[in-house]
Amino acid sequence: MWFVKGDKLFTTDFLSDVVKSDTPSKGLHEWEQSLVEAEHVISRLSFEGQMIYDPMMGSGTTGVAAVKLGRRFTGIEIDSDKFEVAKARIGNNLFRRKNCDEN
């Protein structure tokens, strides 16, 4: 499900209903999703610099995909332990992206 501010959805590409994905490990969260799927959806429904919001962040897969693709990200997670996992994952990817951008 996605929400868009304004009256028009601007997509960058075709959104496929079938995505060849990797099997998530489920080691960080029992509902962990594949990074491949998150990147597919985010890359096609948003542009660099736009905000991606995940109200049930879990282990942060959506946030990791968002920062890898140059989007801003806000997430909420009720489980404080899972929130710390997500925060660390997203922070590590922000650090990697910043270092890649500088090189």
C-alpha cells in the first residue's frame, strides 16, 4: 500500500506484480522481507530525495532500501529491540552511501 501527496502518482517505471527475489533470512525479524522487493517498489514509486515512510518498520528493510536508493526515510516500530536493530541497519547503510558518494 502506498500513499501519495497531491492528486497524481508519478512513477519512474513499470511496477511489476512479479519480482524475482532472494529469500530473506528471518534472522533479524520473523516478518523480515527481501531487500530486492523493497528496492523494486521504492525505485519505481519514488524519485531520489523523496520521503519513504514505514509505519511498521520491523528490522528496517524498507529503510535500508530507501537510503540505498537515495531517498529520505522515516520509520516507526513499537518493539524497542527491533527498532534498535533497524536503526543500526539503516545507519550502516547511510554510512556506506556517504562514503561511496565521497569517493
